[in-house]
Amino acid sequence: MSERKRVRPQLSDEASSYIRALIMSGSLRPGTQVRPEVLGEALQISTTPVREALQSLRVEGFLELVPRKGFQVAPLTGKDIRDIFRVQALIGGELAARATLNATADNLAELEALHHELIAAATRHDEVLLEEKNHAFHREINLLADSRKIIWVMGLVSRYVPRRFYANIQGWPQATVDDHSKLLDAIRSRDADTARREMEEHIMHSGELLATHFDERVAETPSPDEAQGLARV
């Protein structure tokens, strides 16, 4: 095994995140067989952490273990995705409301700085930076809520919501800029109820974009990569 493979930490977690994103994006559609050796090659890791990841994803409900066939993607629909985002929206709305009441002038300045950086990334079509700043923006709000248990629950739910490909979904970059602007207006005004509503609508909006993307991908003809148990986001 190369030096790069030896030093990379939490390889099974990395593999889980990668496979989960492929499934949630519709790149690995329901019923597709998932081959550990192909995924290991794509991630440049051995099949051992990949198999650990597949077992974890089976427990989470993303995969099924079929006799004589191995792992395959479990049933998933756009409705399932919308349901997941609805739960996240309720939690996120509560966190946003609490963050609004707790935010200081310095906190607001940090949120505005992140938002401006997000806008700049969207303008430059820098998809990696856009997703990074979006994640940082939401993380800042969650931390401002100062509720460890609610944040813990949000962490469990958000595991099912991949972020590494969002910028490629039609309409998502502009929707994120617009939705965050409305949310920031509510936080500036210390209007917790409006902040709750804006966050809920923002998350539901993102979920609808992802669900639509998922349904469209699943309706497409499978690619050669998918037939081998590997697809591109």
C-alpha cells in the first residue's frame, strides 16, 4: 500500500460519505450492485475500509445485502429525499431561531462575511468554494444556537444530505444566495420567527432541487460506470 493510502485517516468514513453522496444524487440508482473493488480503486484505498463502509451504509438503510449478489442500493425515491429534508428543515428552523436571539454584532459580521464570500464564489462559478462557504454559514448558525443536543440531532440527519455535489444542481447556487440573503435580513432584525421560517423554506427548497435532480438521474439510461457499481456525481 502506498504512503498516501497509509496516512489518510478514517478511510471507511470517507468511503461512506462518497457512496452516500452517489446514492442520494441518483448517480447510483436503486437496485445497482455496489462493488467494493471498483470503489476502492476510485478512492485509491484498499477494499477493507470500503467493505466497512458498505456495512455501515447497510445499517443506515442505504444498501441491502442480497444473497449471491452482494451489496446493492436500497429503494429510494424523490419523496424519501423530500421527507428527509422536511425533518432537517424543522430542526434547522429551531436552530436559526435560537441563533437569531443569541447573535452579537460580531457574530452577524461573521455571517455577513461568509455570505459575501459565498456570493463571490457563486459569481466565479467556484463550486468547491461555494459548497465550503455554504457549509460554514450553516455551521456558524448552528453553533450560535448554543444547543448541543439539537445540534447533535441535526448532525445525525445531515449525514443523509450530501453537500459535495450541490453546486452542480441546476438552480442551487442562485437559490442559496437568495435564501441566505432573506435569512440574514431576519437575523439582523432579531426576528426569530421569520428566521425560523426562512431557514425551513431554504432547506425545503434545497431538498426539492435535490429530489428533482434525483428523479431525473434515476429516469436516465444507466451508464457503463453504473453497471460496474460506480457512478460519477
